[in-house]
Amino acid sequence: MTSKKPISVKWSPDLDAYASGDLPAHQVRCALCEKAPCDCPPFGTPEYFALLDRVHGR
């Protein structure tokens, strides 16, 4: 029997408002940096993965 870690997912705090049509896409805060528009480091950089680890508590 193998043990699997639960999957950790982070959603934008604005997802519900966007999905209901109350918030335009350009105002949706990023799930990682929580800024609109997103201000994350470029994908694949060490800074991006450090942010990802920090947000997921790793």
C-alpha cells in the first residue's frame, strides 16, 4: 500500500467574484502573489519556485 500526499491547491481570493461576473479578469488577484495584475517572478526561475514553496508552506 502506498501513501499519497494530499494535493494542495491555492485559489485566487477573487475567484467567486470573477466566476459570478462581478469582477473583470484584469482585476482578479493572483493566487500566488495576491496582486492584480500578477506580479510573480517569471515562471521557472528560482524566485518563482521559492514563492510557490512559501505559499504552499513547504
